[in-house]
Amino acid sequence: MQMRIAADMKRFLQVDGAGQMLFTLFCYGIGMGILAPMNAIYLSESIGLSKGEVVSVFVVSLLLNMSTTITVGLLSDKLRSRKKLAIAAASLCLVGLLIYMRAEGYIQALIGMCVASAPSGLIMGQLFAMSRNHFARLAGDIVEMAQIWLRAGYSVGFFCGLLAGANLYLIATFQGVLWGNFAGYAMLVILLSFYREHAEGKQQSGPGAGEPISVIMLVALLLLACADAIRGLYLPLVVKSLFGKPEYMSYIWSAQAVFELLFMTIAGYWAAKYGSKKIILLGGFGAFIAYSIYALRAPLIVFFLIQPVYSFFVSILYGVAMGYVQRMFTGRTGFGASLYVFISLTASLIGYLLPLLVEGYDPSIFIIPMALIVVSLTMISAVLIRERRSSKPVQTFR
């Protein structure tokens, strides 16, 4: 397996434009990671919004993001250039950030967040649609692993951004964090301007080239993503409530960065060998263990130690699962990539609302994602049992 990984990575790096695309996603990840753990805290502490107002800002901006992402996804396969679309969306995000960082109340924060985040799902969907077309045309035999490595590059950048964000907060407070996020979008615009886009070519056949559409699996993935969204929004607030320092969250997330590329690579090859659904099921068990630790008010050191386990789940959710959904729509790369982002955004919306049932920022919030994980794993297990009973041939990627 090591020989195969080394050979595939060498081929990946030799593909024209692969390094540029990888660096673009890495830099974009840094920009996004700088703000991610501080966003809710910024709204709560710096602007002074209540819990309900913080949630409403996220919900309204997410609804706009979702509608933009899926609408553009439906139409993007007819466009000649996805690059221009992504550049325009990133430029709009820059305008929104300028409004957001000058907000002094609820309305200004809401407007700034909506303008800054509404195009963000569109950007991610089109970036991965471009990358899939790129490798499908130039290196069709490694297109699935290429997608995973590019997603890993974004994740590594994201975690580097988390570490940078924590230090920016200590040096320049929330304004430094916001300007760091602004720099990430500006870098994305610059790098995309120099990227040479490859038009969508003829889909190459091969093992795992396509997947049957499964509504049950899409719902199961939605539930897994909902659980992750609850963690993404509420873990920083719970950590601050338990340990008193918001920058700890950046360090906690950064602790898993070293495992991200390794786990995504391993999960990708395991999916090729054993099937995507089985690997997604395995990742779900890891997430359940992590949420149990959070809910039990564990010491800070345990929060750090559990990160590799959760990193394994995230690697599967954002690597293997992303490719699984895209392969359901191999003839429409723009829609397939956008659908996965739409699922993630829908999960975020649900994840933001469910914890309102729990007062304050108590660790008991994580009982909710534990329940979601159980339901999702039950659905995936039912699909696997049904497939086994039907005795259908098993594809390499499924």
C-alpha cells in the first residue's frame, strides 16, 4: 500500500496545475480557519449579541448561502468558466467582511455576515468541481485520491489558520482575526486569477466511476454533518465556559492538523478496498466516542487527546463522503460538488437550531450529536445489510 500511495502522490504532483490548485485550497483554508472558532465569540463578546441573536445571524446567512449554493450548482454545469464565478463570489465576500468588521449592532452584523458568507458555499462547490474536471481530463486514474488530497490541503490550511487566528487574537484582538480572514479571500482571488481552468471533458469509465443515488445515504450523511456542525459552533463556547480562554479552541483544533492528511489518505484507500459506506460507518463510531468525552466535562488535556479520533471522523466526512456524493452525479460535476456543500450547509442550519433546546453553553449539548450519530449509523447499517442480502457485485469505490 505504501508503494501505491507514493506512486499516486508522485503522479498527483506531476499533473500540470495540481500544485497550484493545492496551494490555492491551502491558502483559502488558512483564511477560513483564522475566523472559524472566533466567529460566535466575536458576535457574543465584541458586538454584544445574545445567544438567540447569534444563532439568528448564523441561520439567516446560512439560508442565503444554501439557496445560492444549490441554485448556482444547478446552473453551473452550463457555464463556460467556473473560475470567473468563484472570483466574483470571493470578491463579494471581501465586501461583506468590510461591513462585518465595522458592525456595532445586530442589523449591521447580520448584513455583513450575509454578504460575506452567502457566496462561500458557491466558492467551495465550484473549486472542487474545477479540480474534478482538471484531474478527470489530465489524470483520470487518480481523480478520487486527488480530490481527497486537495480536500486535505484545505483542511491542513484550515488548521494552520486556527493556530494563526489564536495568535492574531492575542496580538490584535478580534480585528486582527477579521483582517486575517479578509487576507484569505484576497489571496484566493489572486491565485484563481492565475489558474488555467480545464473544461469538463468526457467522463472516464473505471472502477467506482459512478454511484447509484441513495436518498437514505444522503440523509445519513446529513445527520453526521449535523453532529459536526453542532460541534463546530458550540464547542468553542463550551470550551470558553469550562476553561475560561477562547483561544484554547484554536489550539484544540490545531492539535488534529498533523493527522488530517494522513487520515484522509488512509481513509481514501480503505474506501477503495472496503467500500465508502463501511468506512463512513467506522468514522461515525469515532465521532460518537468524541462527543461522549465532550459531554462528560472531561479535563482540558482529554479534549486535546481525543482530537486524533475526531480527526479520523472529519477526514472521512469531508474526504470519502464528499467523493461518494460527487460520484452519484458524475455527468454533472458542478451540481454534485454543490450538492455536497448544500448538505453541509443544511447540516449547519439544523445544528445551530437544535442546541437551543439546551439552556446556556452546557456540555450536555453534545448529547444531541450523540443521538444524531446513532440514528445515522443505524441507517447506514441498514443499507449495508440490505446490499449484503441482495448479493450485488461490490464496486471498488461505493
